[in-house]
Amino acid sequence: MSKAYDIFREAFDGPRDPRSDEYKNGMIDALRFRLGEASEVRCGYRIGSAQADAYFAGCDEGHLRAREYLEKVRVGAAGEAA
């Protein structure tokens, strides 16, 4: 399974406020892009719509979680090299 989907499931397996499908789509798209599992992030919703806003909010969380994961990997790799 992909690391992006692992991070996504971890984010939604615990208790948290519900999110729309558009939000979740944005989050997984951003995760897949940042982790090299997709070549682009493409919003399929009309710009300016509530759906596009939710999608981009999900992208924000996806980028944040990808940065956190990549930082852990970088720190772990630096520790192993020492």
C-alpha cells in the first residue's frame, strides 16, 4: 500500500471532526504528490466554489502531514548515518 494512503488513514482513523469528500480528496492528492506517488495536484472543482475551497483546505493538511512525515524520515536517516 502507498505511504500517502497510510498517512491519510492514520489522520482519519482516530477521533476528529468530520470532513467532506472534497476535503479528503484534496488531502490525499497533496500527500500523493508530495510523496512522489502522483505527478500533479489537480482540483476537479469549479474555482470559487465551496467544493474547491474544501479541496484546497484538504490540500493544506496534506502538505502539512507530508512535510511532517518527510522530516521524520530525514531525521531518522541522519541518525542512522551517524
